[in-house]
Amino acid sequence: MNKTKVMRNTAVAAAGLLQFAPLEVPAQEQVDAFLPAFEPVQLLDPAHPVTIGAMVGPEAFTEVRVLAHAKQMQALDAIPRISAEYEQITGRRSGGLLDRYRCEDASTVVVALGSVLGTLEETIDELREQGAAIGAVRLKAFRPFPRQELAQALAGSERVLVLERAFAVGAGGIVSDNVRAAIAEQPDRVRPRLHTVIAGLGGRAITRRSLRGLLSRALEGELEALHFLDLRGEVVERELERARGGARGPHAESVLRDLGLVMAGPV
């Protein structure tokens, strides 16, 4: 493997400090053995003109969308197969559709995806040292969503926390809806309790300290069904009170003023 130093986008970097870590790059011969020869599927050929990316009207839109769905569902089989081939050639495991972390005896399982996983797994290690039965499921694929595989990974758990950076206003967690559908496929007697945790919206840092407090509350059974990590609740309440009193203007500016990030007026 070739090792290269790269900057990690962590809470340290967000604070203005740079953190570097080694990155292992596969050798060129491994890359060549894994990737097929480049053969473009679509070509611009004057002898065989086609329109690529054109708008589709109602006459064919349903069929085109069904074809897209069919190919997505084919990926449920293709992703694990290609992942196994990649591991055989490079010696690295990419995880396929999902991966489990210390779930063998976990009664509480955190489902997450993306960059938060590193910090999450470090926090889980700390809690494991204290005797907590907690683990994580790393989602490697979101579309297609590995519903059956996730249902199997969560079987036997008593509590599931979905840690996500996505929030549909007026509805709830986007990833959570997919996890809930997976849990619904389990027998009624083994369905775990589901908690949605919204974190890191707008790029806010997700720290180990915040996660440790969050997971400790969950393990003690004190976590609500929908939780916003590091939410400044008093700021929200003040703005809601202003709105009830007839105050006008954008919420964003009022919140920033409360936090001291916007000047009250000209100097």
C-alpha cells in the first residue's frame, strides 16, 4: 500500500487546527486488477444520434422511473458481490450494504452513516469499557436501502438509535423512516424501540463528549423518541415566545442575534 498524509475534517479542523492522518492508497496493479477496462455506455456518434438526459413526458415517465427502480434493486445483489471482489484483490473490506460494529451482544444499537462513524465508534469503545452492551450498524448503502439486511442486523436489539444529519421539517428523520420500515419486517415480539437523533445540521460538529452524553441517556432509558443533539432549547423557546407575541422578521436573524453573531445595529 502507498501511504499519503491527508487532512481530516474533524472537530479539531473545524476549530481552526489542522489534523493529519495516514491514508493508505492501493497499489496501481491492484487498482488495474479490480477496475474493468473503460468502455463508455453512451457515446456521441453522428451515425447513431441519441438524446441523453432529455426530459421525459407523461407518455413514458412511469416506465423510465420503474426501470430506474429495477436497476437500483439489482444493486442489492451487485454491491455485496463487488465488495467481496474488492476485498479479495486489495485485502480491504468496504462493508458491502452495511457493516456491524460490536453488535454481537448489543441491546442498544446505533444506526448511522457517513463521517460521524469514526467518532461514534470511539465513543462506543469507551462505553464498552464501562460494561455497556452497545454497538453500531454502519449503513454503506442508502439507495437502494438494504431493508432486509438491516432487519437481520437489528434482530435481538432492544433499542435502536438512528443518528442522522437529515431532517424533514414537519415529518422527522429521513433515515429513520427507512429504518422504521426495516424494523416493521421483524416479528412483533422482537421489535426494538426506535429513537431518532438529529445531529450536525448545517455542518455543526458532532463531538465525542456530546455522543457520550447522548448514549448514556439512551442506555438509562431517558431519551425521547425525537432528540436534537446539542440543541440550544432556550434560544428556540425565546423565538417562539416572540412569535406568539406578534414579533415579525426572519427567525434566522433573531437566533443569530441571541447568540451574539449579528450586530444589533450600526456602530
